[in-house]
Amino acid sequence: MKYDLTEIVLALLTSLNSFVRHRLTTHLLRTVLLASAILVVVLISLAVYSWQHVTVLTAGTGRTGGPAHTIATVLAEAVHRVDPRIRIDVKETAGSIENTQLLGEKQLELGMAVTTADVGPDAGLVGLLYPQGYLLAVRRDAGITSMAQLKGKRVGTPLQGTGSYDSFLDLMDHYGLTMETMQLKPMNANDLNKRFLSGELDAVFRVQPLRDALTTELLRSGVAELVAIDQLEALQARNASIVPIKIPRGLYRGGEPTVPERDLTIVGNYIALWADNAVDANVVYTVAKALEEDRGVMAYRSEISGMTSVPDSSGQRVGFHPGAASYYDREKPNFFQRNASVLGSLSSAVPFVLSLYYAMRKRLQLQQKEQADLSKKELVGLLLRLTNAHTESDLTALEEELLDAYRRVIESVSARKMSQDDFDSYSGMWDKAIGSVRHHLASIRSGFQVRGAAGAL
């Protein structure tokens, strides 16, 4: 069987083309599948890492067994329940002052301190943990009914360098007491009760949550009673963190003898939780969420843990950690919700404004086109006169009319009475017209007879 050489070549080329296209398609498909597989593996790896990655926060508290240490331990459990990827390591410290310093030195992610603590610009408030009262317990037989009557008395306080010691110095200064007018005896917290009950002290001062174990021990002994601390507004003028605290009758003992015997007003402050602003906002959001939403479980684990509270939501949250502010403001209406009525009115007005705009634009375009058509008709009329212009004076007059027409068109464009596109079209016609007139003028001036526009155009 004979085959035409051209048919053989065409068949070979067709087969080669099919083979190449098949190989290219297969290679492209393999490349796409491989890239997709790699992308899926990367996304799964990132998701697994994100889920398994544990964020560790170190929280500065206070002495082991104290209220701050206790609530931090319970809070760590609450946060872990909300998000197992966040772990809080509770660190024992000397208290509020040391926590403030460690936050400033970036050695803590979380720290407990009074609400007006000088934590610097790199830390923000997370939430209020518990109130603590300025508790002044005095001997019943000492005749002390106010701070001012501590002159000449033996007063035990916590050790120097603690927040409680500094708070008592502020009270001393306010009530006109000095080291010379009284016997101040700083000592370990556990030794205060022993010295008081043994008769070595006339009074004991502590800054503690209500119903703390040591104060309760003193008051239930029958030897001690609490003294009211008044002049709230004057003390607040000196220290903005001071708040009034009411001790209800019978708080420390409901039976006889009732302790206290009547409602008592003292002053105190709030211990707050602070966070380094470098901590991720989502992590702090979770901590704030645990403080608020897991309060019931926390209270079951520890009485003091149920005293956490939400900071005042009025106004802007100046000084709050961004994550905590985001949590507390989660139910506040956003910009669109606050301005829904205005935005609704604007959205209703938009179609009307747009339709009005397009109607005016269309009207302007029609007016511009009408003006362009008039100018072009005028130009055509001038061109028709060129057929009867055989003298130099006729052509000169025609040239001046063309220049005057062009000037008027330019004014129309400047006044937006003619569009740029129409002007470009007009200019092309005008260039030919003025060129033809000037050609005729040049011919006449050189001595040649012009036959009319038919030979020139």
C-alpha cells in the first residue's frame, strides 16, 4: 500500500502534538496536585501548632497561702478551663510593690497590685480581684476609738517594704501621728497575733480582705475589737485608690458576743490584676473572660475568688489592656449600630442622589453635544463660503471669522459647554478649514488664480 509523504508527515505531526499536549497536561496536573497537597499539609501543621502551642504567663501574687496567691491559683485553673492552651504559673512575691517592679522589668506577664499602682505605660488593667480593708484591731481595754488615739500606744504592723506598711504610714501622716508619738513595731504577719494576745501590743494594723483568718482569730478571742476609720473624702484626696468599705454587724461572729457589735465603716482599696501590654490581646481577653464568666466556680473553690468584679464601664477604658477592654466592651454597639438611623437615612438617599447626578450629567452631555453640533454647523457654513471667496479681502475676512469661531469654541470648552472629545473632533475640522483658507491666500499673493474650494479641498 502506498502512502503519500505529505499524509505521513501530517500524521506524525498530529501524533506528536497529541503526545506533547498529553504530557504537558499530565505534568501540569501533577504540579497542581503536588502544590495543593503541600498547601494542605502546611495549613494542617499550622492548625496543629496553633492548637498545641501553650502560652505560659507568670503571675506575681503575694505570700503562699495569702489572698492574692490563693485567687491566682484559682484563676489559673479557671483560665485553663476556658482555654487549655493558656497556662498561668503562680509566682510567690512580697506583694503589690514587688509585683509592680517586676512588671516594669518585664519579669512578669501578670501581676497583682492596687488599682492606682504605678505600673508604667507598658502594663494595662485586666480586672478587679477583691477589696481589702484597712483593719485596725485594738485591745478592748485600751480605750482606743479612733486612729488619732494611737498616740503613745504600741502598734504592730506588717514588715517594712510591704504595701500594708506604706498604707499605715499614709494614715499616720493624715492623722498627725509620728514615730516619736507612738511605738511602731513592724513584724512578720504571723507574729502580730501572738504579740497582741500576749499583751505586748495595744493595736494591730493590717490591709487584708474582710474575714481574713488572722483578723478573725483576734476578734474571736474576745480581747480585740475593730476601730472605724473615717474621713473618707479627705483620705481620697490623698490617695485616689481609697474606697469606703462597710463591715456589717456580726461579720466575724454572729453569736454572743456579736463581732462587730454594730455596722462599721472603714476604708480600703481594691487589688487589681495587671498585664504586660506585650501579652497577646486574645490571651488577655481569655483571662478577663475567665474572671467574669467563671466567677461562680472560682467562688466555690475559694471564698475570696468570688469577689472579682467588672471595672466601671462608663467612658473610655484608659489604662486597660487592649485585650481586657475588648472583652468588657464586647456588647457595646459599634459605630454602625450606634448610627444605624443616620446610616439608614443616608443609604435611602444614595439612590436618589445618584439618579439626580446621572440625570444632571446626561443633561450636561446633551447640552455639550448641542453646542458642538452648532459649532460644527457654523464651521461647515464657513467652508461653503470658501467656494465663492476669490479675492484676498474675502479670504482674509473668512480667516478672521474662523479664528473668532475657534476662540468661541475654546471659551465653551472652558465653561464646560462642550466636551473635550467634541473639541478634539472640531479642532480637526477647523485645522483643515484654516489651512485651506491660508493656502488660497498664499496662492493669490503669489500671483496664481484660485479656481475655488473644489480644487483646494
